[in-house]
Amino acid sequence: MNNNKKPDKVTIFDVAREAQVSKSTVSLVLTHSDKVSDKSREKVLAAIEKLGYVYNRDAAALRSKRSNLVALVINDLTNPYSAQLAVGLEKHIYALGMVPMLVNTSEDLTRQQQVVNTLKEYNVSAFVMVPAPGTTMEWVNKLVDSGFPVINIMREIPYSNAPCILPDNQKGTHLATMHLLEQGIERLAFVGGTPEISDYHERLAGFRSALTLRKVTEPMPEITAQTNRQGGREAFNTLYSQSPDTQAIVCFSDVIAYGVMEAMREHGLTPGKDIKVVGFDDLADSRLMKPALSSVRIDADDIGKRTCQALAEIMNKSQPAVRTLVDVSLQLRESSI
């Protein structure tokens, strides 16, 4: 029997097993975190003493070094514009010499929190996020305060410590609504989006500002809906049952507009002829439709470029603009002229 065998090195897992706590609890004790109870701390310290565990701070510091990964946390990759946006972001992130890691949250706040917690373990260099509905300022600030740069895109979390890159949503719907009002249309509606997301309020504000400018005092229908094609269909059915005299619709997005136009046809109406429609995003499919859809164009590549400019500034320890607006333009086609 060989008594000279070197004893196995005691690991953090051994300490966790001895103390009957999780590995993460041991890590919190070792890093002097205040997020662990006194009882758990005592159990961990007793286990460390018993096993003779030695905490290698140099190795821990090496592990904590940031990788060259940038987490792209996208709200809904089934939405064509989100996919377009992700491609634009990836290109510019690669140009910075970094590697994008793309994840989808499906507009689910709990999933977003789980995804971010997992990605933190990969020591990503930064988070570029389209925040899910319900994301709070406190949650974003906590992520920033823990040492991870965060840039919010497309949606703003008001008063948070993360810079945001946004299309000029209000200008877009203002231009679309003015275009319809200038044709003498008197009965129009805003359709789509939900109050939990900042771009809904901005796009609705642009619709309202155009009505105010043209001194339209009569309330116009505003129908909320989930930001998908089915949401557009359901919203149109609601609108048509309440206001069958509607002459034009400003839609929260192109995808909403697709659902609206499908539902119109089910009611025997011709989009662009019986009711004019304008979308928002200017997806590639919008110009191929019959009739081709008028839409507010957001340049996804420009969003990607501005985002990576902000990211480069953060990496260089300088402070990017708190709020960057990217210009939009109205693309007129058969559905609204």
C-alpha cells in the first residue's frame, strides 16, 4: 500500500457538500457578499476549517476576466424585424473584434432573467438587450452595478443607468398619420402594441400629435394588441365592430398590419381601397404584398452601428449618450395612397 499518495485537492464542491449548501452560496461567502445569511456563512466557514480548503484568489480573478462575448438578448426572434436587427448587430459586433451570443426571450420576463443569470456565468463583456415587457429600472441598474455594461435597444427602460438606442418612434407615426390626414381622411385609428413597452407609448404619441396639429378634437379609436399577426387580426375585428366607418389605420408594426389586412379581407374589404393602412418597420415582405404596404422605415443596420459605437465607448471607459435617436422615414406604397 502506497502511503505517499498525494491527497486530493479540496474543491469548492467539497465545501458545499460538507456545509450542505449550494456551490453559489460558498462562492458568495468566499467573496464576502452580503447576500448570504449568517447561518449559511457559519456553516460554510466551519466546513472550510474542517476540510482545510484554500481559496485561490488569483485563479478566481483569472476566471472573472471578461470574455470577448457580447450577449444579444432579443425579445422575439419570430418577429422578422427582430431577426433583421440581430443580423445588423452581429455584423458590427464582429467588426469590433468581439463575438455575439444570440438568445431569444420570447417576450417573457422570467426567461429574460434566467438567460441573463446564465450568461453572467460566461463573463460576457456586455449585454445588448431588447427588454421584455415588465423589465424594471431596478433590475437593469442591478445588472449594471454588478459590473456588466448594458445597452438597451428599440425599447427604453426610463431612468435606468443603461444607455439606449431607439428609432424615432414618435416621428414615424406622426409622419404616417399626417400623410393620411392630408388626404382628407376623417376617421382613422391606431392599432397594436401593449402599454408595457415603451415604443407603444412613443408611437401612440406620434399618432396623437398629428391629430392635435390638424386640430382633430374627436377621439379616434386606439386598439391595443399583442405584437404579432394574430394580434393584428383580433384588433381589426374589435375595431370594425366598434367603428365600421374607419377609413384608415396606423399600425404599431408591419406584422400587426399583415394581420389587419388579412382580417379586412375576411370582412369583404379591400386594403388600400376601402381602408388605408400604414405599418411600421418596413420589412422586406411589405413591398412585395398586394397591395404593397406603406411603412415607416427603421434602418436596422444603423441601429447596429450606433449600438456598437456606444459599446466601443463603454469598453474605452468613456460615457456614451444616455439616449440616441435613429432617424426614420415614411415609405409610401399602394396601401395608403
